[in-house]
Amino acid sequence: MRHDENDKRVYINPSAYFEDVDSTTWDFRVGGYTPAERWLKDRDGRTLSYDDQAHYRRLLTAQNETLLLLPAIDAALGFVADEDVSENIVSENSAT
């Protein structure tokens, strides 16, 4: 299996591929691994059924949607990280 950045394809063999897979989606990491690649590797040597292919497309769509949401998530987490939560924790522990 290989990803072709120029064609935006993931080839699962010389003649079969998934289209419209950009490098951002292909390289997206969760917990140290790339789900798009890992899912296919876990099925290496199998013929992908129609349901398998549909599931893989949904996985890619979910990754794309997650990538679109990441800036908002980062901004929200940055807001929380900027607050002085340690002062709140100390105050709550002192009251008990």
C-alpha cells in the first residue's frame, strides 16, 4: 500500500485505490499511529468488501472533519490552559 500525494490516492494494490486522500488526512496521527494507514495494514492480504470500503471512506471523512475542528479545539484548550487553575485547586483543597 502507498499514498500518492500528487494524485491524492491510496493504492492498496497496483490497480485498486481510494481517491481524494490528501497528505494531511493520510499523515493524521492519533496516539502515535496513522489510522488511515493502520486500518489498511490490519486488513493486508484480505479482499475488501463493499462494507469495508465504505467504512474506510467514513474513517477518512471523520479524519477530515476532525482536522477542520482542530483549530477550534486548540483555541478552546488554549483558553483553559491560560486560566490559573492551580489557584482554584489550592482554594478547594484548603476548604476541606
